[in-house]
Amino acid sequence: MTPSLPPAFSSDSIAIIGAAVRFPGAPTLEAYRRLLLEGRQAMRPVPAERLAGSLHAALSRQPGYVAMESTLEDIEVFDAGFFGLSPREALILDPQHRHLLECAWHAYEQAGIVPGDRDDHRTGVFTSVSHSAYLTRFLMPHFQAGRLDVIETSLANDKDYAAARLAWKLNLKGPAAAIQTACSSSLVATHMACRSLLDGECDLAVVGAATITVPSGLGYPYSEKGILSRDGRCRPFAADASGTLFASGVAVILLKRLEEAHRDQDRVLACIRGSAVNNDGGQRAGFTAPNVDGQSAVIAEALAVAGVDPGEIQYVEGHGTATPLGDPVEVTALTDAFTAGSPLPPGQVALGSVKGNLGHLDTVAGLAGLLKVVLALEAETLLPTPHAATPNPALNLPATPFRLVPAAEPWRRGPRRRLASVSSFGMGGTNAHAVVEEAPLPLPPAPGREVELLVFSARTAEDATAVADRLADHLSAHPALSLTDVAHTLRVGRTALADRRMLIAASLPEAVEALRTGRYARSRIADTPPPAVLVFPGQGSQYPGLAADLLDRDPLFSRHFQRLRGRILMAGGPDVTGPESRTEAVHHTALAQPLLFVTQMALALTLLDLGLKPALLIGHSVGEIAAACLSGRLKEDDAARLVVCRARAMAAAPAGAMLLLSADTETARRLITLARRDLSPERVLELAAFNAPGAVVAGGDQAAIAALEQTARQDGISCTRLHTSHAFHTALMDGAATAVSGLTLPPVDGGGPLRVISTLTGTVAGPDMGTTAYWADQIRQPVRFADALQTALDLGGRLFIEVGAPGGLEAALQALSRQTDSLRTVSLLPSRRAATQPDAAQRMFLSGIGTLWLSGHDPDWAGLDQPFLPRQRVDLPGYPFRKEQHWPERPDLRETEEQQLPSLFADGEASPESIGQTALADRTLPTGFVLPRQPRPAESPAYDSPQGDLEHRLASLWEEFLLIAPIGRNDNFLALGGTSITALQVVQALSSDGTAITVRDLFSTPTLTALATHVAAKTVSPSPQEAPAAPAPAPVDAESMATIAAQLLGTA
């Protein structure tokens, strides 16, 4: 049943379902929450040693220099490999784009959603990024020196490409657009995303913004004419406000139509009820001057779109730059909009601005304010604005509906819905305002499983350990979390990566213990999942209470089991859930075989429901009926009739015994011949099953088996009596075979897509498997299980799933295959001994599903959780991205830049990031100044040093353009991140030496030694008589190179 949206909420509302931030002093959303609740400020003094070594060293000693910062940590690090970027691509990529990628991934994880996992899902991307100071400050000298290509540099640093890069790396297929309106950019982007969702252009929207100033945190000279603060503190709406402080930050939110978010049981953080965007137009004092009419109009429009009366708003998150002009204009505009219809009592609406905590985040400012409101609603607290104890008298707040919030205040959920609004105004006059309301209460979760399957993964084994450590810490710190919700979030809300881990737990403490001690299964998946083989055991694998615990507690299994139980009853068979099934009577053939059939079919059908696509099926003796039925060669009704008839007929056969011999087939035949010497001719003694090399089963009457046992022991052959009352697959079963041959099995057209390997022949079964003749013969002839397993191995089977309790499958496979390292076996039910432990069947079944996932078969996790809905996605730690430094050295141009500083700051309006961005074309790169190299990737082949001049020359060029060292003979240009552009650069560099190769040559012979061999074979030096020496190719100019690259990219 689809849950309906509570009536108080509008179907036009947009849900915020995920968020992630990287702010000064708050590298995570949780840290941001704490910073706001505590009313802390992220501004801090610039370390003296940093200033002393910077281009500001001389300037910072002058009067009026403000050595304060509000910056991000680790702006130079990035997990390039996680996003499939080579060291060169990562180095050239603007840090704003890098951190936007990682932050977007964390926003998806916080939402509990896997990015780009549905081809039919359209996800829009709307980004706002500041200009690339990284390009002008750090990359331009290398570009001038010819080390960087114009196209790759532009693609990696222009703000136009941030949205498209997110869409590319996360496989998002809706509209992708860059929204740039200066300080209001990210709230405008949020408005555009909401409109796109409401217009049906996309089903999910990612809104992201990044502003990272480089060099980071150097301070600035204060000027009375400027907008920067006198002391590096930002005091919005306060009496002692003196301006703002620019800060760095990154934020991403995920948006979805509220009705669908509620339906899909997403975790809704808050709702955007309505929003509006406008521009001040031409009626203002100047291009950057704020305008009361424009701001008032956008606020009034947003309230109207939201269908909200101004008096319903309880809090306004203002733009609040703390400038002498900006704050009074903003409060006047708010007052005009809120009192246009009717006056409101003084102080009814709280007012604040997060710039007092962080400073001015430029393009990210709107999202920072929006998320402050979201966290306030979640915390049921009006969050304080630092320095707000004494309002700016110029605001005349007593004559307005507004009051400041100097300390945290309760803001409880109650009968009156909680509403807030957010303003963001951009230089240039583009204004945005949004109305935000509290989220609807989530549906109460259903009861969960008694035990749970927890899965997690990472790109590398080291990262997987970090994931486990983070998760253990989080679960320890949040003991009230539901284990089922945690497991659900890990399964449906995380991307399955190559290095995988799995554990089973019945409580959070048990899970924490396993995570801390490494007591979990682990695997690294191959590029292609191993073909799965379902193996159905024969009689003897049953025991009292087989799967009873699973039947009682797992609705997925129970649904199939009960239906098949009904089929057995309709066929005249026993009740497989009757009292006898939980006693030793379960070993009676007439009950054992129907019980095994029903249990195996229910297990297998549950796996198929969860998305498993087995390549092959094998059944041992009675297990072959389930295999045939699952493959479509028998209909369920007919399979039920067959197993009931077979079981009764075999139970009515003469008594007998069976003996397992630890011998090969020839030895077993010899032992039978010896044993027969002292037996009368009517005694039955035959080979009944070939289970594995060195594991053969003989069957016969009691006297014959006793004689064989004595003969084997005298010969030094180990042997074991099997717990069975009959000698199956021997002449003692002739009567049972006759009974089965009397059944009528209607023909089935060709069977289904699943292939069965017959244990009657040891080969792939043919159409005769659906006939009574086959099944009569199958009762009488020996089981060629070893041959069937060998055929499965020959056909590529590597993952063998025992659809029942563990038996001798693993040992049989090890005896058959020399490649045991590539084989994996898993059982879906516990052994008889293990079944006495609490929750053993659930643990074993979930462990089997987890093992499938460890092998690369991704189950339908939503299907696994379906019987236990609704569930809540919970906030769990994000991915532990590697902190690999990707940052170029910068030539020491301090002397040149310090000469420029007086003119740059003459008008007091220059921003710190503008310092030194002029006269770049006149600078030369110091000799020996190179871009840093990264070490060889861990997955690279073993290093083999280049041989000969040509290989050394190629290796040197690859190191220069791929930024990886050292390059070995067997390294692959494409695997190391080579692209069309880097290939062109290698080709151009070689052409300057007179070595003519093409990009196609490089791509078709991508290893160093193969390329060197190809070039050597291609290069033929003509004698002077044959031809004049050709001139070396002219260097390719930048314009031509750009044209060639564009053509290559267009045809890639």
C-alpha cells in the first residue's frame, strides 16, 4: 500500500532528502550542526609562519592588515582514483570541482541513495562555482611553459563544466546546468532545481556549490571604502558590524518531489514550500548596490508561491553581510514584504544569518543559509547568530516584525507547522528567496529481522577497513539506532564497490564487535561475477526441524514454502510442516523427499526473486527433481506428483544399506568383486553414486553391504555406513522405477532458460528430462554427481551454491579442480549440529545471500527488505576518501607580485584571490620546475625497467604527461589514465625528435614495450642515395592542437 502524504503538506512541495557540506570548522553536516548549536565562529587568525612565507609577507606588516581567515582544511587533497581520474587529470582539475565531486557523493550517501543506479531515472544537476583562482595562480605558469593543453585546462577549470562533470561521474541523465549569479548563485540554483522537478524535467535534483579561495587564508588589507570587516569578524545585523569576511566552502543537497519522497520512504530533512527569483533591474544606485524594491518583491513572490501568509513565518535566515548599506536595506525590504497586507507585532519573526558563524561563502552562501534552517528544524531549535546581542540601531528593529537570536531558543514541533524563509542576494542584483517548512513525520518502522545482514564496500582493502572503523565508531555513538534500519541503509543506500565486506549480527553491540575485530567475511570481486551453479543435495541432508526457523521468520522463504507445501498435499503427499518434520521421523523416505523438494524449491525461488541468475543447476538424486522444476522442464504440480510417487515407491522398496568408500571407481569395483565371492547370486551389491574422485557409494542388501565393509577394511580402505534404510539407485529400486514409469507427465515445451546438468549422464540434460522414462531410469541408475560437477567446472562454473545444508560439495570440488582458489561454495542452511544454535537458519541463509554479494552477484536488496517495510534510511558515515595530494608547486614570483600589491590595493576593493593574477604572460617558469609525479598505481604490473634509448625516451614522456613515475616496460598508457589529449601531447613531443607516430599507434599498442617495438619497426632510415633527409615536423601550434583534439573528442 502506497503511503499518502499528510493533508497539511502540499503536493507541490520539494523534499530535501540529502545533504553534505565542507565548511570552515565544519567538515561534515554533523560538525556544522554542532557549530551552529554552540554558536561558534569559524574565523581564526592566520598563522604567522604562513604569512611569512607568502606573497603577503611585506604587506601584512603594514598598518590595517587583517590577518584572519575562514578556510577549509585539506583543499589540496583528493581521491582521484575513486572517481576514475588519473594523477594528471586530478592535478589539473580545479579543487572546487574536486571537492564538489566528493561532497556530492557524501550527499547521496546521507540520503541513502545510490547515484545513477536507474537508467529510467532522470537526475538534474545544478551547480554554482566561483572563478578558478587555482587556474590563474597555480596552473597558468605551467600552461605558459607549454606543459598543459588549452582544452584540458579549460575543461578542468571552467565553472561551466562542474555540472556536466558531476553528471558524467555519477551517471546522472537529467538537465545539467551551471547557475552563476554571484552571491545568490546556490539559492537560485535551488530554485531552478525545484522548478525542474515540478515541471517534470527530472525526478531527482542535485544542487551543489563550491567556493575555494587559493592561496588559502592569507588575510587582507582593510579599507574603509570596502566591504571587508575591520577585524575579520562578520557581525550580521549587529551594532558593531563593520563588514564581511570571505570564506571557502562546499555544499550539496538532494531534492525530490515531496509526494514521491514520502512514497519511497526517503528520509526527508525539510521541505521547500515555494521559491522565487528576480533582479533589481536598473533602478538602483549602481551595479553592485542592493535595492529595497527588488528584494521586497522577490520575498513577497516566494511567499505567494508557497501559499503562506507572512505571519506564519517564524524565522528568516537573512543574507546578512554585516555591511553598513546591505543590512539596513535587507531589513527594510523584509519589513515591506511582511507588512504589505497587514501589520505584524514587533519581534514576532526571528532573524539571523549564518555569515556570523562562517563568513561570506560567495556562491555557497545560499545553501549554507538554507541548511542552517534545515538543521534548526531538525534540532527543534532556533540557532543563534554570533554578536547579535545588540542590534544595529540603523535597522530600527523595534519598528519591524523582526528580532535577532543571540542565543539558542526552543522551536518545537507542535500543532502549528513550523515555517521559515531564506534570502540570498547577489552582486549584480539577482535575488532569491525560499520558504521552508518542517518535514512530515516518517512512517513508524515495521518490526525487523531478529538477525541482520550488514554489507559494506570500498575501492580498496585499506579503504574498506576505514569504512569498518568509521561505522563501528558511529554505531557505538548512536546505540539507539535500529539494527534493521542500519542494515537496510547499508544495503540500499550505498554503491557496491570492488572490495566487499559482510557480517551477520543480532544486535548493534555484536555488529560493533565484529567491525572492530575484523570478524567479517571479505572478498575482492572480479570484473565479471563468477557463473553461479545451484546444487540441490539428495536424501540424507535432511534433519529434524529443517528450515523451520526460516519458515517461521522469513516471509520471502515462507511464501514459496507454503505454496509448494500445498502442491505436495494436493498430490496426496505428507504435510511437510507436520509434527513428524521436527522429529527423527523426518528420515523416513516418504517424508524426507517431499520435504527436501519443498525446502530446496523455496530457497531457490527466493534467490531468483532476489535477482540471482544461475548459469547451471545440478541435483543429487531426489535433488534433481527441484533442479528440473526450477529449469522449467517440470511444472510445479507435476514435480510435486513425481516426488510424492517416487518417495512412496522408494519407501516401499525392500530394505537395504549404503556404504561410502574412500576409493576411486576402479578400487571400488575391485572391492565389490571380492565381496561377491562369499555372497549368494541373489544378493544385491552395486555402485550407487560417484560423488567425487575418491568418494564412491555402494548400495545393496544388508548382508552384501556388511561383506563389502569387511572387505574394504581388510584392504585398508576407509569406509562409512550411511544413515539410510534403503539401497537407492540399485536393483532394489526396480519396483520403484516401475511405479514412477506409470506416472503421466505432460510434455513441456523446451524448458526454461536455465540449464540442468543431469546426474544420470553427467552431461547437460536434454528434453527427455521431462519424461517418466528419464525419472524411472534416474531411480535405478547410479548418481554421476562427480561427472556433473566436472561438467559444470568445464562450462565455467565457479560459484557453487548448496541449496540446503552443507554436505560434501566443497570437498568434491577440491578433488575435481586444481584451481580451488577461484572456487567458492556456500550453503543456504546450517548443518544439523549448527542448527541447534539460536537463529542459525536465518544467519546461514542471510550469510549465503551475503556471500553471493561478496562474489559480485548484486542481490535485489529492496526485495529482501520488502516484507519488513516501512524502513527508515538512517544517517551513517560517508566514504573515507583518500587524502592524496594533487597540487603543483608554484614558482617563487613573490618579488614581482609584491611590487604589484600597492596598485592592486590602491582603491581598497581588491580581493585576496586577485593578487598576482596580472602580468602572467610576461613570466617565465624557473628552470627545472616540474609538475609533481604520483607513484605507480597499486594495480599496475610489476615494474620492469625500460630498455634502450627509445623505451627510455617514451617512458620519460609518459611520466611527464601522465604525471606517474616510474613508468615500466609493461605499463599500459590507457590503464594509467591516458586520454586523447595526453596522447596528442606525446605524439607532438616525439615529432619534435623526428619520430613520427600517430595517436592510433599509441592506442593500438598501449604498453611501453609494444609501442617501442611498433615505432622501431615503423621507422626506416633511408640511405642518402634513396631519399633526402626529411625535415623534422614543425611543432603543432596551440590552435591547431586544439582543433585536432576537438576532432578526436568529437569522434571518441
